[in-house]
Amino acid sequence: MGDVVAARKAYEQAQADARALVERARLDLGKAIADARRQEVSQDAIAKELNLTREQVRRFQREYESRAAG
């Protein structure tokens, strides 16, 4: 039974690691968007290049900026 418990713990840890990896990637994308916006790249251009809406672009940027400020 110990193997089952260990496998479950490994599975749960893998899920936590994956969530952290995705969160870091989202923040990296938000930072890249913020950097591009500071270089006067338009939201429209970013959205078009990434196949996103302008609102999605804004969300990534806001999430990064709110974490960076906090």
C-alpha cells in the first residue's frame, strides 16, 4: 500500500509543479507584452500576432504588472 500512497503524492506534486510552471509562463508572457507596449507596439499588433483578443493581451499584461508591483 505504501507504493500507492507514494504514487499519489508524486501525482499531486506533479500537478502542483505543472500549475507553478504555467503560472510562471503566464507571467513571462505578461512581461514580454508589457515590454513590447513600452516600445510602443500596439495591443492590436500583439493580439494579431498571438491570435488573441485585445482583452486577453490586456489580462496577461495586467496580471504581470499586478504581481510585479505587489
